[in-house]
Amino acid sequence: MTVLRIDSSIQGPASASSELADVAEAEWTAVRPGTAFIRRHLAASPLPAEAWATAVLAGFTPPEQWTAEQRAARELATRLASELRDAEAAILALPLYNWGVSQHVKTWMDLAMAGGEQGEKLLEGKPTIVLTTRGGGYGPGTPREGWDHNTAFLRRIIEDVWGAELVLIERELTLAAVTPAMAPFMEAADLMKKAAHEAATHAGRKLASR
């Protein structure tokens, strides 16, 4: 079995979203030891931001007239679409940044869609675990309620546009331990971390056993 794993945190080994992905992957591997993971880290190795426009505009030009830049952009877009299309499942660690989806993730999504067929469901019917984290609190009644413009977007693209069989796991207050002003929320943060880790454990085990 082949699983596509995408990470996108700028925090490297301190990443809360990658930590959750590690949990899900460990459970997956325990159930299916022979699983092959295709890995891409969008923050450690960012995709070129200009490639999407170049790939899209190349679609209006005969291939024999493409410039070297257009050819490279089209090849990259096609490769990203193929990684999604060829995977049998996916584990995607996609945290919130600046109240929305990160530039790295948006570039990846745009390029993958440019590399697929029009309207193609690149993850159709495939079990997909999305792990998203938020440094603060965005729940009902909080000052930032309604400021999370990341999670609904991820659901729209991955579940609705790409057709994945989505399991969404969320964790908030990830910055409580390093932000003095958030000290009163440490207990809540610990509970959220525990719940998210349990959910990632369950999802990795359950989806791998199918």
C-alpha cells in the first residue's frame, strides 16, 4: 500500500501537526508494516510560488511552443497531481497560519489541480487523515471565534473537490506552553493535545486495517 504524507509546518521538529502525523503514521505502520510512504514537506522544500501561474498559462499554448520555464512548471504540476492520484491513502499535516491556509499548502493545492484533469477528484474514495493545528483558541465564545479560515477551506478542497474519504483531526492552543499570556489555558491545552493524539492513534489504526 502507498500512502502520501504531506507536512507543511515551519516549526520543524517542534511542529504540533507533524507530531500528530507521526502518531497516525506509527499506528498505520503497526497495522500495515509493508506500507510505502511518499513524503513531501512543503515548508522544508517549498514549491516555487510562480509555478502555478506559469503552468496554467502554458495550458493555452501548444506544448511545442513552451518555454523551459513552462515545461518545468507543467512537469511539476503533473507530478504533484500524480502523487495524489497514485496514492491509496494520505496523511496530511496542515496547520493554520495567519488565520488561513499557509502559502505553501495553497501553492501545492493550486499546482496539483493544474496538473490534473479539469474537475478530477484526485483523492476520490481514498482514506485521508488531515491533521490541523492552531496556536490559539477559536471556539464558540472566544475573541477569535470565526477567525479560522483554514479548516473549512481544507475540507472544501480535500473532501469536496478531491473527493477524499476525510478524517479531520484538530488541535488548538498549541502555543500555550510557550506564550506566558496563555498560561491560564494550559490545562485546556493539555486536554486538547491528549484528545488529538488519541484521535490520530484511532484514525491511523482504523484506516490502515480496512
